[in-house]
Amino acid sequence: MPKPLSLPFDPIARADEIWTRRWGRVPSMVAITSIMRAQQILLSQVDSVVKPYGLTFARYEALVLLAFSKEGELTMSKIGERLMVHPTSVTNTVDRLVAAGFVAKRPNPNDGRGTLASITAKGREVCEAATEDLMGMKFGLGAYDDEECAEIFDLLRPLRIAAGDFEA
């Protein structure tokens, strides 16, 4: 993955200086801008690792979720709930995994209107290989040690609780 050209200054810090002069100091603006940029960087790095497997990070997450399930299958609604995405996104993600041969779909025998998605043997192989590669590059967080990664998790947890991701 080619590195972008480095600027001779931190554009977010520069924006903070200009923002402060114009509207006053707002640490939350710098924080969100940094988080959004970090998300872009991480997604790019992680996607470059899973792309050779025919995956995006979203598809990888769905495969892992299915691999984690007891029977290797979940309802489409359960996948959306666990990944916290819209049903349309789940359908698109699972359909692409089906097309790649990583997942199979079938009617849910317990719900005539529902659909079950199940990971295939090929999907398990790809999931294992991609996971090994992602762990090898520390999911893009190699600039941090384990303690710092735990701190990042702890710092972001209240935001996720406030958004209703889960009950504290």
C-alpha cells in the first residue's frame, strides 16, 4: 500500500490553531477529527490485508461472527444486530460472501420468513488465514502496545454506551 505524501505539519493541529483563533478552543473538534482520520487509516490498512482473500473488513467481520457461532450459522437479523448495521448492509455483505463461496444461505426452519447464513469450509479457511495476517499486523495498531490498545478501548467505551451500543 503506497504511503500518502507526508505534510511538513500536522493538519489537524493546524486546524485546531485556526479554529481556536476564530471560535475558541474546542478540544472535541480535534478529537473527532483525529478519530475520523484514524478510522480512515485503519480501514485502509486492514482492507489492504483482507483484499487478497476477496474480503473487505465488513465481510471479514461477518465471517468471524459466523465462525464464532456455535453452529456456524446465524439469522440475517442476528448478524445485523451483532454487527450493529442496517439490514440492507447485512444482505449486501452476506450476498457477496455467498458469491465468493464463503457463506451459504437457506430458509430458517424456525421462521418461514427468515434466512440463515452459514459459514462454509472455504469461508472458515479464509477467515483463519485473514485472521492470522491481521493479527500479524496488529489490526493496524502496531504503533501502540497492548496496554495502550486497552486504554483506547476504555476511552471509547463511554461513547459506545452513550450511543446505546450496549448496557453498561
